[in-house]
Amino acid sequence: MTKTKPLLLFTMFLILLYGCTKEPDIYQRPDWLAGKVYTQILAQPELSTFATAIELTGYDKILDVSGSYTVFSPSNEAFQMYFANNPKYKSVQDIPISELTEIVKYHIVQNPWSKDQLRTLDIYGWIDTLDLNNNKPKGFKRETLLLYPNRKYGIASSGTGSTSKFIILDTFNIYDLNKGDYEFYFNRSFDSPNDMYYAGAKMIGDEISAENGFVYVIDRVVEPLKNASQIIEDISGENKYTDFLNVLNLFPRFQYNRERTFAQSGADQGVAVDSLFNLTFPDLTFNFNAERTIPPKGTFGLPPNVTIRYHHGLMAPTNTAFQSFIDEYIKIPGGWGTFAGAPDNIKKIIANTYMSINSIYPSDFQEGFYNGELDIVRLNETDIAEKKFGSNSTFIGLKKAIVPRAFKSVTGPVYLQRGYNKIMNAIEASGLLSALKRQNEDYMFFIENDANTSQDSSLMFDPNTGRFSVFSIFPGGFQRYALTTNDLRTLLLNHVAIDEAKGNARKEFIPNLAGNIIIVNNVTGEVSGTAQTTQGYRGSLVVPEFPAKLSYDPDNGTTYDVQNWFSFAAPSMFNKISTDFPRFHALLRKAGLTIDKEFRYSFVTDNRSRR
């Protein structure tokens, strides 16, 4: 027992001695682990100016504390170039903190993005797995830390909160673009297919890894890109676009935002606050005031705001060019007199003529691109007043206005003169404008003016309901018939001959777009359908029709004014079945149901003409 006690005491002494030995800290930061983003920037001598800017704005405490980031850091040489272009500043200390903060935040993107990831970025991971025909990356935009307060408008107050600004990341292996397209907007050459650019700044070298992200050195200071609305509102430059901006602003939609309204200070305590609204422009090709862009129509499987992938295009005539356009097309004899006096659908056509769902690049100028009216637009570079690359859209200012095809084609007199308002609304309601304004055609378009259609009730339009009708007038009464969209289409297409009369025969039989025949008598000048023309809808008074050519020079045919709509004989059931379904016709004959001498079936009692 006495021998055991000293042994136990010795053992306890060893345990205490071991317990007092300093253990290595298992939570100690490993020497090999890279520093956080700001620390890595500090470690690069060539980034000392940007490091100072980060410190002055207080973002050193953010970048080195929490979150993960990708920082595009301008080199010291880049800042020297910036100061040379902004001589009022000699150093970052001279830049007002609010402005410097915007610059710093615009160079910081949330989440860590390696170079390989930036090259293959897309909204569904990287490459769009839903697009089976394309394995190229389409994504090229990323959200920065820069937030602009949403703007307020005069209706009440609309859209408080904040909107993220977006930056362009390009490798130019997307959208079939070429180097010249980049140079056009950013005024610098695109040196190599392997180069990457952060807007107008070239990324130099490989990424610098950090514990919480990546750092890239760039050779220019990137100032925040403006969106289309901010660009067109800017009146500080030589060119002004306020007249066209007023056209765009004719088509707003304000949607009440209850969540934002009651999130305002004091609202939960019953304090009176402004009602807040979301501002959109659903009648225009895209929301020119929004940072988040939308996919083109017909694109499926994508969220409504696909900022990462899509970028739009906006053009605008200078105030001088716009006024010249108004003088030439709106203030014509018999026209609308003033732009304010023109119908809203004409104003909407003008607005969408200058918008494109896709960005507009020089490689599109000659081949042509579709605008918001689905017209093919070709630009002459000599007509370009200025160009800018915005955060949601490319922008091209024009010294010469673009004329909508609705005004240059056979529909021109319908849209530009006051006397054809019913036909204009019928074209809009039937969706036929795209067919009627088609290029490289040689149409004859016959239209009846508002005065005549009102006099004989052959086309009536209720602007309050948007409905069309006709009246069949007979001795002692009348009958009203509502017209469907298909009826309108038939009426209009029956009055569009697909070729001009050549005048080389006594009579010419020219197909129309409805599949019927228009007959032109070159001896008398009479034009008719396959039945005699009558006054009014299903009228009994036969009146020959001698169209009058309108004093207008469309580029796809000729437009004529007529006093009465043409009439067309409906093909008889007998002729239709005997010609197209001979076996069935033979069965009817075998059953004794045909009256061959009268060219009809015994069970058919009436074959009427139609318009």
C-alpha cells in the first residue's frame, strides 16, 4: 500500500505537467490560406489607389468581414487615366464620397466568379441546358453592389426602394458578334478572342484568389452605366431627345404596390404616407426604365426578368429630326395636323419603331434588324449622332428619323389621313398590318372612307367597345350584323389585289389575299369582285365602281379610294364538292341527290352572294 501511493502521486504529477503544456490552436488561420478580398487588394502594389478608395468609403470593413465577392480592381494606371479625363480630380481624396462610393460599389459583384465561370455563365447554372441547339454561353451581365433609389414620379409617389445597377462582362463569343461591334460602343479595340472585358475595361492577367472571392485587375475605371431612360433624359450633351422621350412616356402603367407602401416609415403606426406604384410600359417593346430585362416573345421556360441574359436596343431621333418627321408625315394636307391630335395607336407605332427586343450592333446595320413593330430596320452610320452602351439597352441617337412601314406602305393613307379611321382600326383589330405593309410586294389596296361607310352603313365602329358592325338597309327597316375578327379580315383581304393591273388586256383577273378574284376592266376603268358591286351591305342597287388613286406613293403598291365595297360570289356547294371531292359527289349523284342541269343538290335551296 505504501509503495502504491508514491506511484499514484508520480502519475498525477505527469498528468498535470502534460496538461500545462501549450497545445497548438486548431482554430488558428493556416499560413497557406489566402487573405480576404480587401487584404488581397492591399497586397498588390499596383492596386494601391483602389485600396485607398475602398478604405475611404468604408468598404474595407465589409469586404474583409463577411460575404463573398468578385472585385474588378482598376490599376493605378487606370486611375491616372481617369484623372486625366476628369481634371477636376487629382486623387481619390478629391472625389466626393458619394461619387466615390458609387464607383467602388460598381466594381464589386456579389458571389465569387472564376474566369472559367465568367466565360460560361448563364441563368441555368452556366450553359443553358434547355437550349438543345446551342451550347454557347449567352450570359454576360452581373448585378453589382451599386443600388440606386427608385425614382419618384408626379402622379403621387411611385417606386421607392432601390434598384441594382448591372455591369457587362464580355468575351464576345456570344450572339455572333464581332470585334467591331465592341469597338463601336466602347471606343477601344478588342485585342484577342481570349480577352475578357468588364464593360470598357480589359481584365489583365489571371484571377487573384481570396478567402471570400476573387480579385481581377482591370485597365480602366468603369463609371456606372446608365439605363435607357437615364440616357435619353440626359440634356447635358449636344443632342437632345426630349420630344421622343415624351412619346415613350405616353404609355405608362402604374400598379399599386401595397407592400412598398406599408413598408414606409410610420405606415404601421397610422401615419399618412404616399401610395407607391410600380411603373411599367407594357405597350412598348420593353420597359426602358427598368434594369431587369425581359425575354423575347415566344421564349419559354424563362423567368419574367432575365437580367443575366437579355439586353435591349433603343434608338431615338434628336429633337430636330423628330420635328422634321412630324412636319413631313403628320402635318400633311388632310392629316392629323399636330402630333398631339394623332390617335394613340399611331403614337405607339412611332414609339416602338425605335425599340428592339435585342441589342443593336453595327453588324446588324446593313443586314437589318427587327424593331418593336417587326419592321426590318437598316441604319446608315452617317445618320448616327451618338451611341452609348447602357445597363439595360444599347442606345443610338439619330440625326434622321426612321419612318414606320405602316406610313410608307399601302396603309400609309389609312394611318396618315383623317378620313380612314374605321379602316385603320379594322386593320389593328384584325392583326393584318404586318401583311399589308410587307416589303417587295405590288399590291392594289382598295379602301372606303369613313364618310361613305357611314352613309351606307357598310362599316360601323364603336370606339367605346371596339366593336365593328354593318347594317343591311331594306324598304321599311334595317338589320344590324356584328362583325367578328374573321369577318374583318375577310373584308380587308378581299380588297387587296396581289398585283397591279398591267393594262395589257381588256379585262384582268387578279387574285386577292382572301383567295378571290378582283376584275379590272381596262376599257371602262371599272373594278369589281366576282359579283356586281352594290350600294351598302347586301344592297339591291347595282353601282359600278371606278376607284380613285390616292395622291400617295407607297413603296409596295398603290392605294385607291372606292365608293362601295366589292362583292364576291360565293362558290356554290355543288361546284366545291364536285371539284374537290369527286368521289363523294359521285355518291350523291348515285343517291339521286344531284340536279345536274341546275348545278345544285336537291337538298340545297339557296346559294347567296357574300362580300
